[in-house]
Amino acid sequence: MRYFILITLLLACNSLAFANTGKPIADTLEHGSVLLDTDGQPINAHGAGVMYHKGIYYLFGEIKNGKTWLVPGQNWEDYRVPAGGISCYSSTDLKHWKKRGIALKPTVNDPGNDLDTSRVIERPKVIYNEQTRKFVMWMHIDKNDYNYSRGGVAISDSPVGPYQYLGSVKPNDQMLRDMTLYKDEDGKAYLIYSSEDNNTMHICLLSDDYLKPTKTYVRVFENKKRESPAIFKHNGKYFLITSGCTGWSPNAASYAVADNIMGPWTEQGNPCKGPNAEVTFFSQGAFVLPVAGEPGKFIFMGDVWNKTDLEKSSYLWLPLSINDDKVEIYNP
């Protein structure tokens, strides 16, 4: 709890700094506590991803509502709430977020359905396919024991949805757990995900319509136990930030660099600097957002998990800088 209070105080101090200096939103600590939408309600979008499309940022995340419980019989702290589906918010300035509703709704009392509230629906990411003119969402689909381990895909004609769920798959018959989605400058798209019981990460090229994994994939960070991938590109190089596997408890982030998204990747260590860097400032990374119109400016988006009351989990968004191909994240 003292860490939650500390983050809240940092938010308050930084909000004052923003008001007094007038710095661009990407230059300052965004949020370290409850993030409110334009109606004054807490934003419910965890494990989030952001898509920038035609001048608008769209934020997608897991809806976490209801009582948290501990799944029995697991060898880790497997805390869960009922799967609430995927939310969507939009913004033009990264500061004011308008609720756009539920982009992908869950089902109720249908335990055989991937989207049932008894399942796990996590880490949604959305990209746009210019060829098909469809917005494509990928997400981690699982059961409470995490042995289902599949990637779910949905499409929509509108960025805010509703999204039509098409089903789930194990790419190349391999597990898919924590994941992200990346669309490169040439229009090719990739799934990056924890696999092999989280021991190894995979990077898999998607089909041209972004709806299916291809057989083109690589295994990276073998036997490293990494999860929560967040990928971005700067000056022709790819950067991939991941966390360790300690359940809902924070740990040290690590990042790697590559000249080609399919590798080889060179590990560089912890990008976080300063006090509490060894626990990623008590957060876990979810996404790195390039700021539109400001080359070289990025926002590291993390979740501050409240593992015993997941509905009250919050957010930490921090400026990310790159100096001589070295990633640095500071918590002001």
C-alpha cells in the first residue's frame, strides 16, 4: 500500500509540473494511479495496447470487474476476476480519454466458449489492415489453469468495434500466453508471445490479412522465463522490453535490440533507472507507444497490479528515451 501511495504522490506532483510548464504530454509522467475518462469514471483497460489511426489514439484493454479469487491447485499466485471483455477509449492528445464502450463483449454461462466470463481474456492489441480495410484484434485466450494458452483473433469495420470474434489458435502448435502485436513499416504484422510454458518467446509472422499465424517464426530468449512483451522501432532498430515471470508481483524489466525483427536479438539489461528500477517502479510493462508527430518520443505503459483486488489495479505511464541505442525509463 505504501508503494501505491508513493505513486499517487508522484502523479500529483507531476500533474502540477505539467500545468505549470505547459510541456507536451509525452514529456511528463502521465499516470501513476487512477486514470479517469472524460466522464470522470476510472478507465478500465488493463494489459493495454494503443492504435493510432487517422489522428486518433485508440486504447484497448482488459475489463477487470468483480471479486478477485485465487485459483486453487496452482504453483503460483493465480489470482483472477471474471473475464469482462475488451474496452475501448479514444483520445487526440493522450490526456483526455473518451469511453467508446466494450469493443469485444464476453459471454455468460457458456464455459465452452473462449469469451465466457469463466475464461481468461488478456492483453488485447489492435492494428489496421489497409488491404482488407479491417481492424484486427489479437489477444491471449486461456482457462484459469493457463494450460489452454491460445491466441484469439477478432475483426471490425470500425476501430471502436464491435469486434467479431473469429476463434483462437495455437501458432505452430505452440503455447501463446502474454503477447503483443506489431505492424511494421512495410505492412507486415507479427505476433510476439511467451511460449513453451513461458520459457521461450516466439516472434511469428502473420498472414497478409493478419488473421492467421504463418509457419515463419523464431524462438528468442530461450530458457529465459520472460513475459509481457512490448516492442517498438527507432532509427531502423527494433527494441523489445519484457518482464520476468513472478506472477502478479513486480520484477526487473529487461530489453533487447535487433536489426531485424526476426533476430538475432542482443539482450541489454534493465531499461529502468533510479529508485525502484529493480521492480519496474512496482509495475509491469504492457505497451510502448510512439507519440505521433514527435519522432523519438515514446511512452512506456505499465500496469500497477493489485493482485488481491484486481479491479483496483492502476497504471503507470512514463516517458521512454533512447540514447545511442540504449533504452532508459525514469520515474520522475
